[in-house]
Amino acid sequence: MLKNTFCHMPGVGPKLERRLWEAGCCDWPALRRAELPLPPARCQTLCRQADHSAARLADGDARWFLGKLPAAEHWRVFGEFRHQAAYIDIETTGLGSPGDHITTIALYDGRTVRTYVHGRNLDQFAADVAACRLLITYNGKCFDLPFLRSQLGVPLDQAHIDLRYVLASLGYRGGLKGCERQLGIDRQDLADLDGYFAVLLWQDYIQAGNPAALDTLLAYNILDVVNLATLMPLAYNLKLAGTPFVASHQLPVPAPPELPIEPDLDTIERLRRDHAWRFYGR
């Protein structure tokens, strides 16, 4: 879709982009072939901008495109850069109050799941994420990335797509889990867990020394990034419906990998009982 995009060019908005498509100018090279509904000087300017765009794409500069595209169109970068994408999610002890810190991080590049734990290996995250050209999160613009920058000193200046806004533009809201349910993604044994429960799992691991609680927290954290890898192509394909490329540019939705860590159902049930007032209103 990126090669069919013109709205990142100065002076090109949605209406002009659609006029170009309707005139048979469906990609950057076509600017030199199609009869455009524009003055010759404007056509020449667009051709130069297309050449520059092609050079940026050849350089793998996803960040440049995101800096030029309207925020509502950031999804278009994914098709070209999906093989260099990393899905990121963090768990913390709270929402950013003084003293709160990252407990775990999950990083998934579509092939390998990596996890990082406070007090163990959080320092390894910076080197691993540096190899990724495109970062994909849910609400990471406001939460995950600022937390990672402030606590780990990681710049995270790569191109970034926040799926919260892409999905909201399609009418899907209600947090990550709500969007998953609306799009038919089943969390099975972890369906009822949320961020508060993730805090309880960390406390059980630290205070009670329960390694099964950490395993369950990591399984929950991993499921977030694995599901992001499903949601992103789903959202991309849905966004294509507003373009002439809905039939030709559909991306396959990958099968989720087998989770490398299993949750402990006994730990989940015990914490539910111990905190029944929170979960069942008593």
C-alpha cells in the first residue's frame, strides 16, 4: 500500500489522492505514465516527490514515511515493513505513580518471543529492540514507550504504529482485550485477566516467592504481543476497504505461535478467591 500512497507528499490530501487513483495513477511509477488531472508543473513536482519516496523506501526508512503521513494513515507503512516489525508490551506495578516500575516486557518479531523480567534481564531489551525498524503497540504512545524510555533509557526512535488509534478509526474500542473480543480473538484461560491481575501476579511472585505466578504473568504478557501480531494485519486489511486495493493488497493473518510459557491455573484461581471483592463485587 505504501507504493500506492500519495498523501504523504506536500499538497496531496485524500481528495487529490483519490483523483490520482481514479485517473489510473495507482503507484509512484505511474505518475510518469498516466494522464493526470493536474498542471504540468505540478505533475513534475509529484514525480520528483515519488522518486524521493522510492529512494526512502529503498533505504528502509519507515520513520520518514510516518513523519510525512497523516496519523490516520500510519497503517499503510505496515505492508512494506511487516517483516522488520516488533510487537511490544510491558507490565508494570502501576500506572506511573512515583515508585512504579516495569515488571516484565514481551517482545515478538513474528518469529521469536523474548521476555524480560525486572531484576533479571531488563538490560538486554535495548540491544534486542534496536534491530527492529518498526514498533507496534497498543496504547504504547501514551504508556509503554514513555515507561521504557524513562526507566531503561532506551530511545525507541524507530517508526511506531499504535494500534489503539488504527482500531479506533475502524470503530473498535474498549482496550486491547475489548478489541480482541470484537475481532474474534479468544484468550481462553487468560480471558478474564487484566492489568490489575498482572500486578497481583507480580506481587505473588515477589512477596510469596511463587515462580508459577511469574510464569503466568509472562504468559499473559506474551499473549498481548502475539495477539498484536494478529490484530495488525487484520486492521490493515480492514483499512484497505477504503481504497481501490482491497482485493489485491490483502495480507495473510499469521497463525499464532505456541506459547513458550504456560499459565498456572491454580495460581489464577487462588488469586481470584483471595481478591474476590475486586472481581465479583464483594
